[in-house]
Amino acid sequence: MKRAIGDVPSVEEPEVKVVPYREEFRSAFEQLNREWIETYFVLENPDREVFRDPAAKIVDPGGEIFFVVERGTVQGTCAVIRHNPVECEIAKMAVAPAARGRGFGDILMEAAVGFARSLAARRIIIVSNTVLEPAIRLYQKHGFIRVPLVDDARYRRANIRLELELSATEPAERREADG
């Protein structure tokens, strides 16, 4: 079959992609996070505030919410909260139960760390709970180290703090160019 001049073969969307915040995914952000919070803990006021208006609480002040989308379905999400010019926090990370173990957490971590680097942040923090063992392993796999838990009055469930110093790590582009 001949193609007419100017016809372009169709290019399919990648099966899995990471996208920044979209209002259409707002309910998925809340649903995925409610699932793990309510399974292990209780929903707290700071959770409710973020779920009420995630764009105003996270995106508008300079942060971002990422979504892993597979064939049009949100499979995971992760927020990067910008606390100040040098520090960001990774928060509200969740992967759909049926999608766990497929590398979506790694994809979200890479997007979040890359975003923090693009802001020229020097440190990323994570406040979590040790009962979430797979999450803690994921954070450590990506270079986060446990540090003393500073009083964090936001969440009663918090019992661990991890940090990644970005000033001590090189951007991936430089490592690839040197390699």
C-alpha cells in the first residue's frame, strides 16, 4: 500500500509514562494515598488539607505531583513539596496495589529527584514510618539515608526521617558524559 506524500506513520503513546499534575488525576492522587494511609494508619488533618486542594498546597508553591500512567490509567503518584530554595520533601507516594513490584516506585523516585535537582535543591527529605518496609527500602535504594527524626508535628504516624544530599551527588547527565 502506497502512502501519500505527507502521511506520517502513527506513533503510539508509550505504555508507561510519568506526567506532572493534572486536575483530571486529582481523585487518583487522593484514592491511592488514602488506600495506604487508611490500611496502616488513620487519616490526619494535614492529609485532608492536601487532598482538599493538592494544586494549591503542593504545585502552586513550587512543588509538583507526578503520576505514573499506564495505558491511560494512573498506577502511582508522588508529590514533591518545596519547603524553601534548598530543601524539598518527597511525600504522598503511592502505587496501586495491583501494580506494585513493577518498578513504578523507581520511576516516581527518579522523576521526583530529577524535579528537585531542576529546582537546584540541595536536600530532599522524606518523613515516613518504619512499618512501610518496602517504601523505606525503595528510598534507601535511591540513596536516602536515615537521619535523626526532627520534631515533625504534622503527622503523628511519622517515626523515621531520611535525607538525600543532592550537593553530594552528580546529575546523571554529567555521569553519562564522563563515562
